[in-house]
Amino acid sequence: MPFFLLAFLLFPLVLPASTRDSVVIEDINVTATLYEGELSKIPGSISVLSNDKLEQFNNLSVHTMLNSIPGVYMHHGTLSTNRIVIRGIGSRTPYASNRIKAYINDIPITNGDGVTVIEDIEFSNLGRVELIKGPSSALYGAGLGGTIKLTTKKNPNTLETGFRYGSFNTRKTEASANYNSEKFNINTSYFNTKSDGFRQNNQYSRHNAIVSGNKKIKESNLSFTVLGTKLNAKIPSSLSHETFTQSPESAASNWLAVEGYEKYDKIIAGTTFKSNIGEYTTQRTTLFGGYQNTFELRPFNNLSEDIVNYGLRNFWFYHKYKFEIITGIELFSENYNWKTFQETQESENIVNKINEHRIYGNISGQIHYNFTPELHFSGAINLNKLYYNYEGLENDNGQYGYPVIVSPRLGLSYDLTSSTTTYVSAGHGFSAPSLEETLRPDGQKNEKLKPEQGWMYEAGIRWHSYNARIFIDGTVYFIDLNDLLVTKRITEEIFTGINAGKTSHKGIELQSNVVLSDNTRFPGKINWQLTFSASDNTFVQFNDDGVTYDSNTLPGIPVVNIQNTLNWKPFQQTSATINHWLHGRQYLNDSNTLQHPAYNVLNFNIKQLFRINQILSFEIKAGINNLLKQHYASMILVNAPSYGGSAPRYYYPAPPRNFFISLGLSLQ
């Protein structure tokens, strides 16, 4: 590691802190557990990113944001190709994120097949991110890897506009109008992101629009959110080792030949009504729906998709004295129609066509009880039922489902001192196979395929210094997963699923925040954040086509992740941030014969705010990504196949060193 990187890591340990006494790290409330409570009292591992932390990152994608959370690794192939892995779960999905659930303002953004496209969300419009790591099915149903809860910003009365320009002819234009009063607020934003990309066939265009707000009605509150996305993105695909090493700017030859791309229009909308029912009871009801139309041009055939979904979430909260009881239900229905076809000048030759109807329902209950002011208990249980109905070509019709899956969760937290809290928890989680995974290559359904299920056990400790200048959160966990779902590629376009055995996921995570200086004068405010995670993810029992991989390490998961962020605010309107990332080695295949080495990434940005008068301000921000010009793969395609004698394509290369500059104008 270069000397200056080592110095950067050690710098926060030797820099003298301010002598001023000031409470600058406050205990924050979290809501991802469905009840609002202080983070220090929550019996489980939850990470929270506020808007201040989100603004410290340079990239257009959410991957730097999520990778700052210990235990989370987001593979970032392109702006439209990503995969989220949480505590080693989700690493085997080829080109998307599943095994997790995600919500924005209580509206699901995970479809009925368990796929979450979180990169569609414009994270500069977020005010808060909360993440439950590991099995959280007792709270949210299917989602073995965890749950991500996104909350949009509530801005004051402002008109804002901004423009960003960067390497690879990357442009981003944004505009927002916000109104906020005592009883009503509305926030509207529009974003247009375009880039030529650093690779061949890598052009990207995305339009985002979001409207959110709420209206107070006596003792009740009505909120709403509408999110629209229009995407058109070329697909450079993955590369072989030789091409990745010698010409990472290339696209895969077959995708380049047809200029492959994906495009879609998507809308997500929902409204939530909160009201008080008596002195101790409140209720929250969310109605939501969504639509998506997708087309993908591929070397082997074309794909067309239409998705319509809708549903209901309703929760009742009873709070009195030392305990709180929460009961809830979530109902979800989705119609998913897709076809693969080949176009000629004269006709459209349909390869496959299936209409799916997916329905699931959750019934949940929770209780939170304070035995003493120091001892807190949490218990939850969820009953989930999943049902599929499908109709395909040649009268290939069917319906199937799974028995009711019961997912409990228990947790205890105890305040050892006024500044130290320890906790333990145990919870069950599951993820159901997608329809594509249940279908064999011959089109028949695999009746024996089961949902993968697992238990997670964790213990942790949270500590903050007497003056709240230091905060440390450490966790150890163990996940025992059964009936592992393995996605197998039969051809470049055909996938199927098998239950391949058991896996074990063990790890340690650390998150710290240290205020090194809190002066109003120079040197100003200096804050250091460190996240660290190390994990051991192994196959306990795994047999694939007669080959045994017992005791091997799961591929596509770095063995260690470290993130250092140093934020310096020498003056009230000036700030600078440097981010250092270390991602450890990761295997490329189940046999552990190939691996990608560890790599370091250094990013830097500086921001200056100019207040022209009381209502008008101007902001300029500039930054450099990959300052060290590291050559690495930011996404791995695990177990990449080889067809026709060609070399397997494991690698999505990361961009080389690049820069950006952004300008913003605000009127309030």
C-alpha cells in the first residue's frame, strides 16, 4: 500500500481533537424496524445514512453509498448493471439484485420476482437510508439478505437547479421546486443523466422525476410519492481476462456487433394515511402500484416485458407504558408478461412467451417491551404465503405455490452504562425461487425446487464517548442457510435453478464515527468515519452435477472491505472529503481456482458555497474518482460460462481515473 495511503489511515489517530465540549454525534431514531426507536436501543444490526453522509460521495451511482455500510458490497458493472450482496447473500444472481427487499417512502420497489433495481433511484434526492442486514423476513417477508428503506428529502421553500459535467462526456441536469408550510409540503425534482461511458457500446441516458409530499389533516397525515424513470442504456457486457487486461475499454464482441441495449419506462406511486385511533393506538395504511415496460436487444434474441403491480400495506401500533404492539399485513399482486423473440424483415419469431400472475401476502406481529430502563426486548413473527399462476406457449399452463413460511425474530438489548449498549438477536429469513429458476430447460416446472431459508444469529455492542464525540458499533454474526438456490446457465440466455445444499456465513463488522475537531474557527470541523467488515462464506454441503464443492468459499464476495472517509470543513461554507476504499480478494468460481486480487480506490471532492444574499446561493463542487488509476473489476460475473471455445467472461472493468465538476443555484 502506498505510504500516503497508510498515512491517511493513521492520520485520524494522531490528529488532536478540539478542546471545545460539544455534543456533535447524536443518537438518532430509526424506523426500519417498523417502530420508531433510538438506534442505541435497537436489538439488532441497523445502519443509517443521513443526507449529510450521502452528499460526501462523488459518483452518479448508489454503489459508493451502499459500499460505505459494513457487510454490504454492491457490484457495479455499469450505471444500469449492478448486484447487491449483504453478508454474503445475493452473490450468485448474474445481473441484478435479489434476496433483498427495498422500499421508498413505504412503497415497495422490489418486484414480485424478488428483483430490486435500486440504481433507478436518484440518491441525491434522498434524505435518509436505513438498512437491516441479514434475514429480516419477520418484519418484511421474503428477503433473506436484508431490507433497504429509503426516505426522500423534505426541503424548505426553495427553487434549485444544477448541472454536472465529467469524464466520458457525462452530463447531469437537475431542477427542483419545493414548498413547505406547517400543514402541507410538496417536493418536486427532475434529473437527466447522460454519459458516453468509458467503454464501447456504453452510452447511457436516464430521466428521473419524483413528486412527494404530505398534508396534515387534524390529527392525521396523508403523504404521497410518484416516481417515474425513463432509461435507455447500451450494454457492453463482461470481458474475458485477456481483454480485461489489455483493452478494458472494449465491449464484448457479440454485444457490440448488435449494439445491444435495454430501455424501459417505469412508474411507481403510492399514498400513505396515518391517523390516531384513540389515546394509545395509531394506524398506517399504504396503497401502492407500479408499471414497467421493457425492451432488450440481445445477441441471441430480444426480450420484451410488461409489469403491472399493486398492493396494500397496513399496520396498527399500540403503545402504552413499557410496551408497544404492532400488527400488520402486506398484500401484493403482480402481472408479469414476457416474451423472447427473433425479428426478421418479414416476421417476428417468438421463442418463448409466458404470462405470470404473482401474489403474496404477509401477516406480521411485533412486541417491544422494556423490562427495566436498561433492558429492552423485541419479538416478531411473520407468516408468508406465495402463489404463482402462469400460462405459456403450447398450452404450458400451471400454478404453484409454497406452504406458509413462518419467520420469527427475537432480540434483547441491555444498557451496560449510560454510554454502552450490547445486544443479541436471532431471526429467520427466506427467499423464494423466481419462475425462471423453477423452469427446467425443457420448459417444465421443477416441482421439487424449494425456497432457500436460513437463520441468523448476531451479537453487538454500541458505545459513544461521554461527550458524544466518538461512536462505535461492532457486530459479529453467523448465518446458517439451507436449500441454497443456485442459478445455472444452460446457454447464454437460458437459466434454471437448483437447490444445491447448505452454506455458512460468518463475519465481523465495525462502524465508527470520530469528531476530531468541532471548532467554529479554523481548522474548523473534522470528522472521520471508518467501516470495516471481514467475512467467511463457505459451502457446507454443495453438489453441482456430481461435483462436490464442500468447504469451498462462495465466489463474488470480497473477504474484507474497508472504507475510510475524512471530511474537513475548515470554514462554514467550505468542505473537502477524501474517501479510501479497500476491497479484498474474491473468488470467481465455485471451484476457487480463479480469483480477483484486492484493490484500493481513492476519491476526493471539494465543495464551496457562496451566499450572494439572504435568498440566493451558489455552490460549486469538484472531484476526482479513482485518483490512484487502479485497474480493477468493479463487478464479477461468477461462474462465467464458455461457449463455442471462447474464454469465459468474468470481468466488468471499473472506469479509470476521472473527474467531475458541478454547479448549483438555490433560491429560497
